[in-house]
Amino acid sequence: MRVHFHGAAGEVTGSLHEVEAAGHRLLLDCGMIQGSPEAERRNFDPFPFEPSRLDALVASHAHIDHIGRIPLLVKRGFAGPIFVQEATADLMPIMLLDAASIAENDAERANRHRRPGEPPAQPLYTRADAEAAMRQVRPLPYAQRTQVLPGVEIVLRDAGHILGSCVVEVFAEGRKLVFSGDLGPKGTPILRDPATIDRADLVLMESTYGDRLHRDRDATIAELGDVFGHAWREGGNVLIPAFAVGRSQELLYWFARHWNDWNLSRWKIFLDSPMAAKVVQVYDRNHDLFDEDARRVWAAQPSPFRLPNLRLAATPQDSMAINHVDRGAIVIAGSGMANAGRILHHLRHRLGNPRTHVVFVGYQAEGTLGRRLVDGARWVRIHGRDVRANAQRHTIGGLSAHTDQRGLIEWYGQIADHPPLVLVHGEDKAREALAGEIGERFGTSAVLARPGLILDV
């Protein structure tokens, strides 16, 4: 086996790894590059391989930075099967149709302001392209060894990151490659812990939080409750940028668990994401993938997705109506990095108010609006307008869907004989810190992947 590293090799988005095995070409992930406008323009570049020469694709999970360019890959000639876990197959059309809709709307907006002689803007792909890609999806259950190409077999293991997330084991030519995908922390609500891996000949492991430790979860949840209490006393509102898959559902889970503790009945709670509302239905259909604690919470009252004061803002008009709520609103809206979606409208409307509390509950990539706000920017640009950022900002790091340095070291450390390791899906500062810790503990000299790197398994 041979691995070609193309994306998420020195950055956190755009996951893209190519495997040559048994005379075939298998792609691991085909994610969208996210971040600054300059970074996102790279999504339009040609792939570093010919899509029509690929034989199959395996996607680790349904987040856009892992699946977001699949419709483009198909549009440019890939005709093979796309293997994913069953819950991921349920989530993919929701995610990809939303991404296509955003791309179409962005192109339409750009064309309204097009200068004379300037070529018209084109979306990265359309909803029709996304629908075409979904016809190539082949769902698989966890823990089933499946031949995906002659001489190439895979097993999908639970990665504990979001519903349907996978660690991918690839077997070919008597060798075993393990791709971690994104790994969740142990004890994450709703989800089971990441599966342990017995052995490997090469491991590709994410390193998003390779340089830091998450805050204790109990302290994190207490901090979130404190934010709500402070905001209520000030007569303010709370904005929470959150990914539609994973984070939004986890927040609702904690709301249900602490309904009385946080006196949440006095708030108006809005889930302002049509996509997140659809994802809720996928969660409701997949209780068999929940951990034991989540099953108990779902059976209790109030159920996380049926809080008595939860309002799903389905239409743009529903979303705009939230602007009229002067105080006492908790608004969960996408996107999680505040670089697209309905959260931008709420930030533009409320960011100038010092009684507004903006709560960041996930990773904020370099170049995103979320990262600029976390870093303390006093002015930001939203929809072409300069907006003063007077709002109070809170980073609740312990709610991350990615495990931290300790969790990554523990997950790798349980693999027999500590096999060769390549760190992907992380910025250099995080990867260098993680590589140093792993080298000191296990004697493994981790490789930091770069685009163009080729390694034999």
C-alpha cells in the first residue's frame, strides 16, 4: 500500500488522502477547505489527481471538511462507490444540499454586484450535483469487514466524534492502514467512546487539539450555566454558533440535563438552522448508536429535542423574527465557525450590543470570523459591512467534539507496538506539540504530513 497526502496536511480542513492498494486507488475523505476567503477559493482548484482514475471513496463522517467536495469530485469524473457508515449516509444529503445551496446563493449574490466585463461567478457545485453524488453512496454498518475493491477490504469503527463517525481500517496486500478520521473525547454525551484499535502497520491520526487539554467537563458545563445566569441578569441574549451535526444536538442534551439547574424555562430557545432540525430527525432514528446515559436522557422529560420552549426557525422569516426578541433569547445557529449561515445575520444584528453574549463551543479555524472574534477583534466585516464587536465573548473549550492531547496520546498508545504514525488534520503548532509528546512517551517519530508527501505502508 502507498498513501498520498493531499489535504488537511498542515491545516484543519480539507481532508483528502489517496491510497494505492492491490492495483486500485481508494480515496479517504474529500473535504471542503474552510477558513479565509483566500483559503476557500482553493476549493475550485483542480484535484491533485485525476478523479476518473479513482476506484472508490471512503468518508470518515459527515462534517463538511471531510465530505464537502464529494459532489465536485463526481462532477469532475469520479464514478465509483462511496462507502460510509449508515448514519453518515442519512446525514450526507442534508449536509451536501445545504452546502450546495450556500454556494448557489453566494454566486447569485456575487453576480448581483458584478462589474461590467467581469465573468459571472459560478457555484462550486449545485444541488443537482449533490443529488447525483448521493446516488453513489453505499452505507455500511460498524464492525463489518467488507471488500470494497478486489483485494481491498475495510472495517468501520466508531470514532465517537459525531453520529456515524468512523475510524477506517484498510486491509490490502497483507498490510493494515488505520485512518482515525476525527476522534471524540471519552465520555462525550450521546455518543459511545472511540473504538480501540488492536494493531496497524501505519496510522493516520488527527491532531486538531494536539497542543492542549480540554477543561474538565463538569467545570465546562458549570461555566455554560454561569453564562446563562449572567446574561439573564443583564437582560441580554445569548448567541451560540454551532455545527448543525453534533454540537447543536449536544447543547440540547445539556439543556435537558440542566433544565431546572439553569432555570431554562424562563428563556426563549431557538434552533435557527433548518439543517440542524433535519439532523435531529436522524438522531431520533439512530438511538441504537447512543450510549446508555443518552438513552436514559431521551426517555426522560423534557426530552432534548422536545423542550417546551424550543422553537425551530424553519424559514428565513422565522429567523428574522428572532431579531425582535429584545432579551431572554438563546439562539443556536450555524455555522460553527461563524463563516456562513444564519449566525452571521444574528451577529450583524446583535454584535454591537454589550449585553449580547457570544458563546463559542467548538474549534475556530484560522481566517474564520469565529477565530477573529475569539482573538478579540473590535471590528469585523459581515455581509460587506463593518460591525463593531461590543458583545461579551466566551470560549467553552470542554465541549469540543475532538479529543484533546491526552485523548489522542491514549488512543494511539493502546495500539500494539506503537506503529509508524502520520499526523494530519492539525495546524503545525498542535502537530509539533503532539509529535513531541508521543516521541517522548513511545519512542515513535511521528511524521507531519504535507501536501505531496508519499509514504509506503
